[in-house]
Amino acid sequence: MTTSADIAAQVEVFIARFTPEIAERVRAARAVLRERLPGATELVYDNYNGLAIGYGPGDKTSEAVFSLAIYPRNVLLYFLPGVGLPDPEGLLQGEGKVGRYVCLKHAALLDDPAVIALIHAALDRAKRPLPPEGGRTIVKSISARQRPRRPGEAA
């Protein structure tokens, strides 16, 4: 049986493949999101292009509200119901049909009042509310082939 400690160790291995700077930013962002969203289920995808950690009310990917999209040079806070979110500061980037993102140049950006307002607006638009407690982490997929996780690293 896989324990939560086993899953936490596995996710840490995924994160540690990135540069120390990116890895620390991801760890800090996860800590902030876990504290603010204690009932959210983390859905982890170690994909071909990068690492994605979604946050939603349960194990359905389609219900995720946010995700951290981690690449060799960037960490993005992705708002899955991002189109149409009120964004008076103009922080949201992207041109997809559904999502928008904020580039987390540092995890402290999660404490910016404008980002907090975006998070609250996205939660208000969620298909299903996040439970108040009981969050867990699920590793949903691990791609057999992956792009390098560090800039300049050979495939």
C-alpha cells in the first residue's frame, strides 16, 4: 500500500530534478497553496514537457481550479477558469480558450493582494467548492519520456 509519505517522497523526486532555484520556488508555492487550500486535492502529473500540480476538490482533473506548471526556467500559477477573471492589475497572461496564468518569479507573489484576489475569484467560479479540510496528494501520471528538467541538459 502506498502511504502519504511515499507519495510525498515521490513528488519531491519530481521537484528535485529541476534547478535548485526552480525547486525551491515550487516547494514554497506548494506550501502556500496547501496552507490556503487545506481541503484541496493535489493532482500531480510528471508530464513530457514539465511537472504539473493541480488543485481541486477531488481526483477529477476536470474539476481542478489551479495548477502549478513547472518548466526548466519558469513556474506558472495557472488559473484553469482563467478567461474572464477580473484582473485590474493585468497580471494574467496567455491566450488559451479557458486558462490564464501568472508567472511566479518568486513564491512571495502569492502574497500579492492582486494574486490573492485572482485566487478568490477562481474559487468562486469553481465547478465544485473545495472542501475545508482533508486535502491529499495523488500522482496521476508519470510520462515515460520527458524533456530535460534543467536548462541545457541533454535529453
